[in-house]
Amino acid sequence: MLWPSSTDFPVALGVARPLVTHTSMKTIIRILFFAIIVAIGTGYYFIWTEQPQTGHRIIGFAVLGLAFVLMPLFLIHRYKGKNLRNFNLFKGPEDDKNAENQ
């Protein structure tokens, strides 16, 4: 849980802020993004300098980091605190019942 409520912190330790703040998460995402871009560029450099196996490995790990690390962090950061039912394309049966009651 990246954003616990203020009541989840142990008072004895004197911790009075979340583990990851909005600003620090934004900074982490930016650093990871630029690191992945640099890794992809480095991979292409290795491909052009007659070491294609190493270049493909670097690009592959960068894409894996993009897909399985950066994108989930970005989605968690962007959708924190939002009602995700507003983003559904199709209404479920429980949404139809709520619309009838109003």
C-alpha cells in the first residue's frame, strides 16, 4: 500500500507523513522514464557497434521495465483517489439498479 491513511502510521515512531508523497512519486516516475529512454538508446548504440546480442538484451530489459514497472506506477499515481466506476464503458447490472432508484 503506497498511500496509507494517516491513522495507519505508528505514533511511537513519530512518522507523520505518507511513505511516498505526490511529489516524490512524480520524481520517481520521471527518473524511471528517462532511465528507460537512455537504456533503449544504449541498446541501439550496441546494435550499431556490432554487438547486437547485447543491444537486444538491453532494449528487452528496458521494455520489460517500461511495461511492468513504470506503467503500473504511473497508473497507480494517476488514478489514486478517483472513482473508477466513472471510467467504465459498459454499465453493469448494479449500475442499472442504482440509476432506477434515483
